[in-house]
Amino acid sequence: MLTLGFQSPQVPKSKRLAPELIGKIQWKTTKIPISGSGDVRYLAFDQAITKYLREVGAPGGALTVFYKGKRVYAKGFGYADLDAKRKFTALTPTRISSLSKYLTQRAINRLIELGKLNATSKAVEILAKGGVKPIGGKTDPRIEAITIQDLIDHKSGIDAGLDISQCMSDEVIKKMGFKRPISQNDALRYILGLPLNSDPGSSAMYSNFGYSLLGKIVEIVSGQSFESFVKTQVLAPRTDSSRWFVTTAQRKDHHPNEANYYSTETMKTWDAFRWDICAGAGGWVAPVDGVAELFSKEFPGLGYNFTLFGSYTGAVTVMKVHKNSLVFAASINYRRGNNAVDNDVLFKALENATKNLKLP
């Protein structure tokens, strides 16, 4: 039998090394609060999300569903902020991590449409105009051949195995003579100074660094901040762009309506990384309601079928466009461990719920 009330985290607030290091939530038989509304046909999603929160031990999350261009479901589950007992809603801004790459790609495509950029343009030449030149000793001469299209396709040759936080580590800052807080230009100059793993254009290797460079290229070519250009040229025609922003991931910059992010007992979700430096790779924060609306309008009608995941310490996001024009987006403010397994678990739960729907 479910009981009303709030279930305590595994690690009490007084014993946490940081506010977000909760271990997990022990929901047990506590009733998970649900806010928002949805057509009764979609109640299978209620069960999918609440079951996920219980099994994973996550504090909260949200899900919005569009069908044939109309919002049919938008609900929040659990808590966006545990200690303040602030409930999650579908309008709670949450880190979307690698879904940000879609926005970066769309921004690049928009610059091409405006005649300000070519897919075959050399990335290094453009970056140099913005003061981003390789640093760190002998430069791999192959970087001169990297094109905009190579970066979009993850074919720049930049090593996919490199940790994205490496460019702002204490070791790198000391070695390069940088100062804290490290600037975006210095971090990107370090990236350009690294040896390539393969010839540009020869093979695909997922690269956060590549999309970080693309974000900077958007700024240089457009003459606007990356955030401003994406908001006006990509988001505003489709959704309420005022609810979207690029995060620094620093606790002092926490947006008042934004979710808080939680993790295990050792993995900090704030002050561990500067997402604004690598905004093009994963720096955006947005409500799932806006994410679902964006993709519903970007891909109207039938026949589209693709999935996007976003994952970083303290947050998991999934988005799916189905062939029948059903689109869902979900975010959770918790992730177990330093891997993306929770994306798969959440996605499978939502896909199973989708199979049980009886759509008109």
C-alpha cells in the first residue's frame, strides 16, 4: 500500500560531502507526487516513470508527449529539489547534455542557409579569426584539413576517448600556464593542439571536443553569442526560447527554477565542470516540454524515426521521434555512476509504455 509523504535520501543532508551526493532515494512505498495533465490514453507513461524512479532511486523527472503535432501529455514526477521539496513539472529546466549537439548542428545549418558559412569551410581558419589557435608545442598538421562537415559528422579525427573535462584539469592548466577560471578560448586552443587520432574525414569517432569547436564557430561567424544565435535562429521559431539557457554548471549560477541534480555518494554535479566552455557539445538546459515541442515541430508528419540521448553526472535525458508522429522527451535529475546505462533503462521503459498505447 502506498503512503503519502516524503521519503528520505539514503545519505542524510548532515552527512553528505556535498548537497547533491545523496546515494539514492529510497522511495519504498511512498507515493511519488505527480503534477500536470495528460490524456487517459497515455497513463502507461505514469507507470513507466514512477517505476523508473523507484528502481533507480532517482528524486524526480518529467515527460512530455506530442502526437500529430499536439501536446497530449505533460507531467512532472517527484522532486526537482529534494531539500526544498520543490516538485518537478514538465516546465522545470533540466540539463539536456548531448541533446545540445542537435542545436549546434541546426545553428551551423542556419549559417549555411544564410550564406555565411560552407560545409567545406576549413574549421581552423575560422577559429583563428576568433583568436582560437593551437597551443601546446608541435601541432598536428592534419588539423588544417578539418572541415565544418567533418566536425558535424564526428570525423575530425579528434580522439573520442579523451575526457571532455581534460581541457580544464589542474594538470593541463599548470602545464599550459593558464589561469583559473580558464577561458573558453584557452580550453579550445588546448584541444586544437592535441594530436589527431585519425585523418580528418576518414572515420567517425564520437567527439564532444568537435562540437565544442562548432559552438565557437557559430559565435565567430554569426557575431553573436552561441546562446543568443541558437535562441533566435533555432529555438524561437519552434518553442518558447526564454526557458532555454546555457549553463556554467557552477552552483553560484544555478537558475532559480532549474532542477537540482543528484548523484551517488562521490560524484559531484556542481562545480566539477564548466559546460559553458563546451556549450556546443552539451551545455544547454531546457524543460522537456520545450524539447518535445521543438522536435514535434522540426519533424512534423509521418515517417521520421530517430532517438537522441543526453547524459552527464546528475542528469539523464531521452528524446524519441516515432514514425507515427508521436514524440516524447523525458529528463531525470539523477544518474547512477559514470556511464550512460540509465539512458538505456529509461528509454526502454518509455518505449515499452509506447507499445501499449491505443492511439486514435
